[in-house]
Amino acid sequence: MEFPLKIKVNVNKKKTEVINSDPFVLNVKEKAEKDKANLEIIKFLSKYFGKKIKIVKGLKSKNKIIDLI
């Protein structure tokens, strides 16, 4: 997988999980309020990829771009 990576996020779902890898789609358990969903995305994807990540673009959007730190 190449970084930076475009991802689509669906919030307020039953659990946090990767739905599809091409294009990358992620369901997130948290709601999109007070940065809860963004923090969950960072935590989950850092564990998923085994490296620290950051959200480069799309903090208030369903479509985000993430990159390695």
C-alpha cells in the first residue's frame, strides 16, 4: 500500500473495522463529534499498519488522506 493513502470513513457503526482495501473503506464505532472518530481512526490504523499515522487532510470530512509519521 502506498502512502499517503486516501480513505473513506463511515462513522457511528457497530464496530471499527476495515471494510475494503481498494478503495480503502473504514467503519468507525465512534461518532463524528469532538474529534472522537478521528482519534479512533488514528489509533486503529496505527495498530493495523504497525506504524504511527496522521490525518493529513479531511479532518472534518468522510474522505481523508492519511500518511505515516
